[in-house]
Amino acid sequence: MSTALTEEQKIVHLLNRTSFGPTREAVQKVNRLGIPTYLDEQLHPERISGHPHGRKTRWSQNHAAE
């Protein structure tokens, strides 16, 4: 018989699977954002305001059409 995971257990499991493991800060971030938003940030870092992956590099500008 299995019991349902708490929200914190779900977050810790997610971070174990998608990162280098949970830290207190990461758990707090996922708790604040919610799992769907956290995953969206991980899959699309260019959408994060001020994040270096959001900036276009010269290489990406020259090769965007390829």
C-alpha cells in the first residue's frame, strides 16, 4: 500500500530527477513558482528576464535560419 506524496516530497523528487539534487533554495524556488512554471524555466531559459541565455549571441543570430 502506497501513500500519496506531500508537495515537498514531489518537489524533492522533481529536483532529484531534473537537477543535481535538491537544495533548500531550489525547493523554496519550486515551492514559490510551482512545478509547471519551474519546468518551463528549465526547458526555456531564454524566457527568464535577465538570464544570459535570453540574450542572442552573434552565432545564434547568424544561424537562426538554418
